[in-house]
Amino acid sequence: MAFDLHRADGDVIRYGDDARFSFTATGHLVVYDAGGTKTVYSHHSWDRIEEPVPAPEG
């Protein structure tokens, strides 16, 4: 499932269908991208995760 990670600094990172995320017991977000690279985000550095909005037609 693709998802967009909205960071606290306003950046949005789009992850593709092969990416996965989970949460640690202390509230950190752990993301594994399509290549298996692990990234840990502190609970203060991101706002929300959403399904990506399709690009407008035209």
C-alpha cells in the first residue's frame, strides 16, 4: 500500500506499494522502503500518514 508521510517541517515523502511501516513501543515510526532500507522517525518529526491522492487528470 502506497502512503504519504507528512513531516512536521512541512515536507511530504511518498512511499510506494512495496514500502511498509510500523510503530515502536516508544511511539517512533519505522519505515522500510522498497529496497529494505529502514528509516526511524521520532514521534515529534512527523504529523500523519495518508493514502496518496491521485494526480489530477489533464
